[in-house]
Amino acid sequence: METRTVGLAELGLAHAYRVDHVPSFWKALPRILSPHDVGSDEVFLEVGSGMGRVVVLAARKYSFRRIIGVEISGDLHKIAERNVARNHRRLRCRDVELVNADILDYQIPDDVSVVYLYNPFLGPIFQHFVDELQRSVSRRPRKVRIIYLTPREEGRLLAWGNIRLVRTARAVRGDRSLNSVVRLYELAPNLDE
């Protein structure tokens, strides 16, 4: 499977609040979320899915009903399509949708129950993402688990009050830097609205 670091300037997508594409530590997902903790009715969304590494892992190892990867770069999106196609026979979840879109233009589906992100954006773009996730949960109340690798915008998540930290793990054993931290949060619907 093709994986490599790609600068956004190289893709013509450089932006003050967007982060270069760095392949996700493939062990981060199973270290924070066991396949046994995922039901067959759950929907997985990776925001900033890059070349599809985590999408393929989620489709191979977990019993999600549907898996969605959203990536702004058309070049990375095409690589992800090839990576998914190359692994298709080994996928446990066959309903994999790859979307080439900017998160600012993407409406989070109201059945998403697990969200994965490896720090793809910061500041107002991250705030937009959290706001959109909250709107989705308001439209269809449900609990959503958020897996956030390198959680630089954790404060924006926790500021809502209905998002709480559940668990922290290391994506790479022995690495004590923020770059190796993966956290699991739970967003509960605000039933007071």
C-alpha cells in the first residue's frame, strides 16, 4: 500500500489552517478502539483520509456497516481508491465510500458513529468540523466516538461540554511526544435542546 508524507504546497492546497499529509500510525486505531467494541450497525468516518491507509485497516479488521473516507486532495484521493481496490478481496466491510471533498463543504452523515482524524486541520476549520458534527448529532441524537491522533485542537472538542475524554493511548510504544498520542472521546447528544 502506498504511503508517504506529502506537503500541501506540493498539492496546491497550502493553507494556514491545514496540515500536511502524514500517513497515520496504523497501530493507532486498534490501540484505542478494539474491533470487539464495534457493532455491525456502526458507520466509520475518517476525515483527512489521505491515501486510505486507515480506511483499509478499518474495513479489514472491524465489522463496520459502512466506512467513509473524506480527503480534500484529488491526488491523494486517487491513491486511496487504488489502495482500497487493491485490498478489496480482504475487506470485512465492503461498503467503502471515498469522497474527494473539502470538510468545509461536506455534511457529516447522520449515521456516523465513529470519527477518526489525524490532525488534518486547525483553528477555524477544526471548529467548523466540530460544529458540523454537533449539528449531525442534533439532527439524529446518538453517541459518537471520536478518535483523534495528535490532538492539537483538543480544547475545541472539550469546550462543547457534551464531549468527554474516554481513553488515551500511544500510537507508537515508547514515544512520549504529542505526535504519538491517540485519544478517544465520546460525544453525547445534548438532550436539553
